[in-house]
Amino acid sequence: MSLNKKLLAGTIAGLLISTTAGAVNLNTGPARNYAQEMNKPVAITDAADTIEVAVGYNFSPSEVRYARIECSNNLTIANPVVASSSVDLVVGSVNGAGTPALFFSLTAADPLGGATQAIVMTLTSDNTLTSNANVDCAFSLYDQPSQAQAGGATGQIYTTGPKAFIRSIPSFEFLANPGQAIADVEAFDGAYTDFLSGNEFGEVYFDLVANEPYKADGSLITMADLFAAGTNVTIAGDFSAAADVDIDNWGTADTVTDDEANFIIGNSWLWGDIGYIPNYADQILESTYTATLDAVANAGYTIADVGPLDAGEIIRNGTQLQAPLAQLPANWLSRVVITNTGALDRPYEISVFGETGNTISTNAANMTGSVPANGTKVVDLETVLTGFTGAPRATINLTVAGPNNQIQGLYQIVNPASGSISNHVMVRPGTN
């Protein structure tokens, strides 16, 4: 790095404060935060990437001790310059350049003046960060030069112990806040073609972190530094009944398919509720949704995709019932029986699907109806299912615009000749 080479002047008396703007004081902190997305190794050219530390020891006149500044192995220290904040403590030759540890002599002046334990050593150097691991550094004093060279506890008379120097932290946040939207069984254009109140099912957020970290040159990181064109946010889930999808404070999606919506955002921030815009014709299906950041990094940075994160869900109100296997064999009666214990008539709608390759014909006139209040409705399935290209069987889905605790359903198949009857309570999807 390119560092501030000014020597410090004056003796610190009392408080151990930083004397170089932006320098990291091992006694008081805090660490210097850099963007973890920078490719490693990276040469730090930040002038504030400087260590300060009080010697923490009162020297006798002319006393010589041997100091060691040792950092974590993922920091390489080159071109070191160690300066004393007082002429009363003289720094000898600095050894260990090109490694994570330096050692040098400290000699007290004769006569000695000032409170020498508060004298500050300042290390400026060209540092290379080789990984995102924490960089901690310690300042220690030893009896002998060989002990300072070796490090460790032998001959150690004072140490700060490891203190925070550099931290590599995330530069941005991609978050999702899941919510819920309710598709309304009594929607104006038909069951589940619109929402009960509001079409937003979740929230997504993408921006720099608060107190963003620095780049290698000491300037604050920006979104434009990190992200290239092509970075996008994908919302995945069922959009088969959607005309579009939007995010507040951004706009509509660039592309929408039946199972995902893509927002091409590049290096822009993104925040807002995720809205499902229905086409008002097809039924909105129940679904869970996820949000994923598909990151494209600029040169010099490595950024992993984030997600999928839980981004919310769409549920339905009303009552949903299903007969997983309704059959229409010859000479049998096949029925759906619906009961309503409420005080209001409740409309219903039947939909069907079958096995792959089996095309099922239906009579639209008999796919809807009403269950009377405190009453029962019997639907003969031969009036609903009118033809099959395969076996005469299908799955029956029944949607009733009524509270779930008032509506019940039964699938029944009867052989009139033998009197054989089979009853099956219709299942409630997601509950059995």
C-alpha cells in the first residue's frame, strides 16, 4: 500500500488515542474494514492502513528492549517503517520485511523523559491481504533479540496480545422478508382470479450494508464497483395466472414465465414489495416464492449468488376439496356430495385433470353450481365428465366460496345392481 510516511511527534500523556488519521490503534481499535469481495491476494494502497500501539512499558535510561509486531499469516508486510512518537525512545533497524512479523530494538534515551509506557509506535508498510480471514496483530517486548525474532512466550516482558487490525466484511445485503397474499374465492371475475386485499406477498432488499467497507485504495465501496450489467434478481414460484410481476420502487419484471420473474438490476439498489399482477382470467394457484440474487461481478471482485431466500406465499381462502381418483366404470354411479352448514348459499366450481395422454371432455354447464344454506348438493359425475381418450377416471378439484369449517365433501361410487357403495371423504389439499 501507499502509506502516510509522516513521523509522529510529541509524547502521549494519559489517553492512548490515535495520532494518525484513520490508523488502527491496537490498544483502542476499531479494526479497518475492507470489502471481502475483492479478489485475493490484494495489495492494500490505503494510507490509513497503519498500525499504532503504545509500548506499554516504562524504560530505564539507556535500557534496550526488543520489540515484535506480529500479524496473522494472511497479511504480508513489505517496506515497513516503524516510528516512535517521542525522541526519548529510539527505533533500531526493522527486520522481517516480506513476512507477517517484524522485530526491532527500542533504546531509551539518556536521560529519559516523559511517560514512556504511553509512547506510541507507528508502523507504516505496504501490506498484501491474502484471504478474507481476520487479521489480528500483537505488539510484544522481549529481553533478547533472538526471542523477539522467534516470538512466543519465552523472554516476553509485555504484550498486547492479538488485537483486531483488518476485517474483511460483506459490502452488500440481499434480503427477503416473506409475507402472504390471499387469492379470493369470491373475486369479481371468478374464483381466485384476484386477491382478497392486496397483491403483495413479500419484500426484497438489495443495497450496500450500513457503514460500507473500504476498497484497497481506502475509498468507500460502491454498488458500481461491485456489480456489472447482467446482475438480476429472480423471484421463483407459480406465476401461471400473472399478467406481470412488479417490485415497489423498481417497476415491472423484465421477463415473466409460469414459474419465475426476472428483474435485471445491474449495479442499482432494489427495494420494495413483490406484487403479483393477475390476468383476471386464470385461477391464481397457491404457491411459495423465493428470491435469488444472480450476481455478475466486475473485474477484481468475486461475488457469489445469494439465495434462494424465502420471499413469501400465496394462499387461497374459501374451501378446497379433492377426490384424487374419481372413476366412471360402466354400470356404476359416481357422485360428489357437498354439504353446507352455513346460513348462506355457497357457489362452487369443479375443475378436473387426468393422467398424461388421457384427454378428458367436460360439460361446462355442469361445472358450476350452488350449495344451499344448511343443505346438500349431489353432483353426478357422468354429467360433468363426458369423455375420455384413456381410462374413465380423473382427479376432481372442488372450490366452494364458503368458510372451510362449513363445507364438507364426499366422493361416492355405487353399484346399483349389487348395492355396493364406497364412500371417501374428499381431501383438503395440504392438510392430509
